[in-house]
Amino acid sequence: MKSPPIIVVDIGNTSTSLAIARGGAISRVRQMDTCSQTSRNIRRQLLALTAGQGSGGAALGSVVPAKTGPWLTALKSCTGRQPLLINHRLQLGLRLDYPRPKTIGADRLANACAAAERYGPPVVVADFGTALTFDVVARQRVYQGGIIVAGLPLMTHYLATQTALLPHVNLSSWSAAARQKPAIGKSTAQAIRIGARWGYLGMVREIFNLLRQSLKEPRLKLCATGGYAGWVLQGAGLKVSLDPHLTLRGLSLIYDLNQTGR
């Protein structure tokens, strides 16, 4: 008998993802802006997500403390149960080799959990969010930490707001065909797009090679998630598993691991 569906919510600095998870499958994924959330539109999104049907519970991962409370309240009202708030004290299916595990973001814990389960260690997760994070799960499912750099949204926003003449550039509007070959920019916007795509691809390659050498793991695997993962990595010749719902999968896995006694 299948377990009942649950709601999984990932609150990021820029956007929030919510979905239905059941038996390892993720469906009905929705996105909403994090900054503009109110109790009313949170309830509206949950109602649209569940289509008025019940759910067996909820798992919440948040890196925005100010938004955590409203979501916990709304999820409890929606499911009739206290949501599972993801943190380092839960059963994660991993051993944390980290001096201050409480400082690891819920999204990074979920990514590491899902990557270890889905792809097997040793594995590195690159998450293209507001920040670009790299998280390392070594053999025996040991979470070892990672690397954090500024993400693409921060780069484009900073260039537009902290310079007099550089424009804000919509990276998503650059076609897949145009991204496949490096070129010399013939406009300011094109130059920024080229720098973003090839600069971040080079960053991923360099950091992944550094981690592979540091771990002495020539067969270290790489998976990637987040809004710009495909934009940077697809068709780039780098052996990588693109998994857009990895964080949501991790939230669902952690929920399942912590059901005894709940």
C-alpha cells in the first residue's frame, strides 16, 4: 500500500518551491516569490497545490527565518499535523562530519540526502540558487561540507545596481543554441550573458576538479539542481546529472526517515 502524499516546501532566498511528494515521485511543482509572501497567498498556493484534497503531512526546509513561521502555521492548518522542519538533528541517512552542523542550510541537507540516495556516494551536489553551493558526500554517506560562491542572480543584480551603465540582463532569454559556443560579445548584454554562462561553467569545472583531487576520488559523481543548472551545464560536455527537483526529493526522503514515533 502506498504511503499518503505529503507536501514538501523549500523556502529559498529568492523563490519558494512547493510540491506533492509520494513514493519518491514529485508532482504539481509550483513556484512563488519569497519576498512578497503573505499568510493569505501562502494559503492560496497550498489550496491550489492540494486541489482541496488531504495530505498525510508536510516537510519544510527554510533558509529564510522570517518566512518559516507563516509556513509552519499554514501547513499545519492544511494537513492537520505539525510539519517536519528540516534540521541537522533529524535522521538524514548521512553522518555529518562538520564542526557546527546547525549552520548547514536545510536545502543543503536535503540536497546531500537526496544525492546520496539517488546517485550514491561519493557525490558532489551543485545547487544554482541565489548562491551557488557545492556539497560533498563522501563514501559511507559522510557529509563533509562544501563550497559557497555568489550565484548568477547576485552577479547580474550587482552589475546592474552597482554600476552606472551596465543593464540588468535576463539570462533566461538567451537561446540554447546561442549558449553552445563561446563568442565575443557584440553588445553589453551579450557580453554579460557570455561571461555568466562560460564563467560559471568554468567555475563548476574547476571546483569539481579540486574536490575530486582533494578526496582522491577519480570517479566522483556530480549532480546539479537549481534554476540555472541547465542554463549553465546543459550541452557543455561535462558529465553531470541534472535533477531540477533534487531538493524537494531530499525533503521527502528526510520526512520518510523520521516517521517512526511521529
